[in-house]
Amino acid sequence: MGARRPQSRLETGVEGLALGASASLPILQVDHVKDLAKGGPDAPWNMIALCPNCHALKT
């Protein structure tokens, strides 16, 4: 399974560009602390930035 494409401006920061698109910047992914599928809110206070490896372990 390939990497998930960011779906919103909140996840990308800029329309169409993934966070960390520059080779000199780290790549971060937005994760919901309480999953949306389990009733968690889509609010900034329920989000954390994770590196792809940590996000894969959590998901």
C-alpha cells in the first residue's frame, strides 16, 4: 500500500504540496489523537505531527 495523499490544506500547509516537500525539510504527517473513525473531532487540538515511521506504527 502506497503513502496516503494529503486530503486537505491543513495536512499539506499549501494546496498541492506535501509538508516537507523540500529535500532540506523533514516530512511530517498530521495524525488525529482520537481517530476520526472512532468519533474523534477534526480539530487542531486533536492533531499531532508525526514522522512517517511513527505515524505508520500508530496507525
